[in-house]
Amino acid sequence: MPTPSDEDVRVSGATVWLTGLPSSGKSTIAQALAERLVDRGHRTQILDGDEMRQRLCADLGFSKEDRQTNVLRIGFVAELLATQGVKVLVPVIAPYAMSRATVRERHAACAAPYLEVHVAAPLEVCAVRDVKGLYAKQAAGLLSGLTGVDDPYEVPESPDLRLHTHELTIEGSVDAVWALLVERGLA
Amino acid sequence: MPTPSDEDVRVSGATVWLTGLPSSGKSTIAQALAERLVDRGHRTQILDGDEMRQRLCADLGFSKEDRQTNVLRIGFVAELLATQGVKVLVPVIAPYAMSRATVRERHAACAAPYLEVHVAAPLEVCAVRDVKGLYAKQAAGLLSGLTGVDDPYEVPESPDLRLHTHELTIEGSVDAVWALLVERGLA
């Protein structure tokens, strides 16, 4: 197979879905990865979970059905952008295997590359980081339905990449995703 | 002001919202315009109203509030694509001035060019064309809330372009939108 040219890899869209528990590092990695992609001339879009809930999914709560619908809508937007040559980074929990599989299938149906990255910091580490204070609130009884604690997180069985972020620097995590993009002819 | 190069105009994103009554010609013009844009090397995306309702807005009906939410969600997706250099064509009724204005403002806030094209075939003409059979169903009492008949359509007061599609060929309509794109440095 011929090596793709710099031009080819820059104009090829793809979705990189960063799935994992709250505070596992999804958004941090997406930010750092986006910077590197932009630096190298890739059009890049982060689909931030909170912004998506506000502008695309304000009707949805956190039931199983609503979480699945949330993922499918974001997946649809990712698909549109990826087919237009954008590197789309999606740091969104996506707790259910079925909705993740559906998003992957729909990307395949429109020939948009799709990479599932499991951001796999253990629950104990995430609960200590607790970036948004969610674990503390749940422990204090102020919140329920927290993914990984009292709501399901179905661990990806065969992601394209599993990042043990508690053992990696941010740079190390980005390097690992980058290596995957290169391997797939996308960077 | 220097003339934009071919490369500039091709990589500049923009949203062209085609607002108008059912059967006014929105989708037909969007299709023909998309073909011309693709021919000239522009990345182009049509956000089809029916597909958006299915994949992004399945929860929404046709109340005033739901119609506005529908337009805002589609507007958000258009904005994401337009800021990534895509020509986004949106053949969606968008009956309320307020939601159209909001979409325009949000595009302005992220510096994405936004053009409102009023596809202005008169109601009598649209009702005869009746591409989807909606006018007939409404007349037969099988459907209510049809825009322009028993549901409001707020005519755009100052669109970027008003197309009297009943007096124009498809080609003529596309030429008029194209001229506007050229005038704005977008084609």
C-alpha cells in the first residue's frame, strides 16, 4: 500500500470517540490532541458533551434511553463532520455498548473512519480527581445516576485503543492516539 | 479589497438557509446548487429537513416551540460545518422570524457567513405543486398545522435574497444564489 501523502492525511476526516468514566481524562486528552492536529494542519472539531447537551440535547435527561439518544445525536453530527474531512474528537462518556456500536456502524455506512478510544482510568482514580465534583455530590447523596457508581458503564470490549491514563502523562496519551491515527493513515 | 482567490472561496464555509413554504422549491434548489458547488470543488452538505427530524429531532413535533427548537438544532449543526469550511445548504421551512434571527446571530458570533434565501413561491403555486401531498391532506382534513395554511409562516422581511421561484427556472434560481455567493466572496 502506498504511504499516504501529507495532503491526504490532512484532508481525511475521522471520528475519535473518547469514551470513559467522568474525570477519566477524556476532555483533557481531546484538547491536547486537538492542539496537535491543528498544529499539523488538520481541520479539527471537539464535540464537547456539555455543549452538545445544551444546544442539541436540552430535552434529554440521564435515563438509559436518553443517554443512548444523546450518543446517537452526537454520533450523527460527528459523522457529518467526519465525512467533510474534519477530525472530530468526541470526549463523551457513552456508557452503553449498543449505542457506541450503532455510531460505529453508521460511520462505516458512510465510509467515515471511526476510532473508539477507551479512556480507562480506574474508578478510584477518577473519584479522587473528581474534576466536576460529581463523585463528591453522589457520595453526599446530592446526585444519583452517576456513571460507574450508581449507573452503568459498559466497558468497551475491543476498543481501537485503551488508554490507561492513570499511568500516562497527557502527552503520553496523545502520543498513543497519534500513533493509532498514523497507523490508520489518518495523521 | 483584493479579489479572493479560487482557493479562498472554496475553503470558506457558509450557511445558505432556504426558508419558504412546503413545495416552494427549497430542496430542489438546494440539490441543484449543491451539484454546482461540488463541481467547482466546494465541500458541500445539505441538511435535509426530514433527515434532521429523524436523526436529530425525533422528539419534536410541530408546535411553535418544537419548530423553533428544530431550527435551532439544525442551525447549530450548520454552524459547526460552516466554521469547518463547508458550504451548508439548509432547505428547511423555518417559519418563525425569531429562530431564524437567532441562527443568524449565532453564525455571526462564530464568524461564519450566513445567507438567508427566501424561496418565495406563492401559496397557490405551492398548493398545486404539493410535492408531498400535504396540501391535499390538509384540505381533506387529514392533517392540521400546515405551514402557510393553518400554521404561521412569518415572511422574511429582509432576506439576503428573495427568489420568486414560480417565475424562475431551477437554473435561474441557482444562478441568483450563485451571484450572491460570488458577491460575498464565497464562490
